[in-house]
Amino acid sequence: MWKKFFKRHPVQTVMGHRIPEPRYTGMAVLWAMIYLGLPVLAVGTLIDALIQLATGVCTGLWCYF
């Protein structure tokens, strides 16, 4: 299964010019962190806050400061 993700595709040419392979850009990584990282961080913070309100025990990262 993993072979299909790491398999290199043959080099493509257009009128004799080699087309560079697709790659991740900095902007793609930034948007991935925004769309995937922020919701996970928000849900984690909400769960930590609810646990603190229910039990009185601080479990969040802000407890260390």
C-alpha cells in the first residue's frame, strides 16, 4: 500500500522541456496547519477547560505558566 505513495512517476516533457514534479509549498503547509491544526487545538483547549471546570484540576498547557 505504501509503495503507491512513494512511487516516482516518469519524467514528463512538453515540447522537449522537462516539467518539474509537484511539491508542497510553504503556503500549502501554512493552509494545512490552519485548516487542520487550529481546529484540533481548539477542541483540545475546550476539553481541557471542561475538565478543569468539572474537576477543579488543571490539565491544560497553561497550567505550567
